Amino acid sequence: MRGAVPMSVSTAVTLLLVVLDVQASGEYCHGWHDAQGAWRDGFQCPEKIDSEDAIICCGKCELRYCCASTEARLDQGTCDNDRPEPEPGGGGAERSDGGA
């Protein structure tokens, strides 16, 4: 029993640190294709240029940014432009070997 208390305390402290880290780092804005069709990499909120409270992914499916307003939060699950294009020749059903 003597070792059980430190183990449970250690587990509780680790869990607390994980929860605090998630809250401090904010949401992740997924990568997306912008209005011109260019791929934009995703990013963790807040970014370097944002204030500490800009922990929410906001904007539109075609333009994402970090903000602090829950009313402006982007529901990324409704976006259909956040899948990268498959690499040419990367395999898959549409692949053509070009041979006769």
C-alpha cells in the first residue's frame, strides 16, 4: 500500500499537466485549400502573432485564423476542403502506369 499513494499522486499530477497543456495550447486549425486552391498547412492556436487568448480556430473553411471569440469559432467538421490532394503516382485506384 505504501507505493500506491505516490503512484496515484503521480498519475493525478500527470493528468493535470496534460489538461493544462491542452487548455494553454488551444485548438488546432486543420490544413485546407484556400479560395485559389492552394494548400495551406494547419497550425496550433495561438500562433506567434496572436494574443494568448486567441485559442479558438475561427474564420471560414477557405480562410482560418486564431481568435478569442467563441461566436466566431469555425466548425471545421463542416468543411470539405481540408483533405490534401493525393500525390501524383502515390498509388490508389486512379493510378495509371502509362504502359500498354
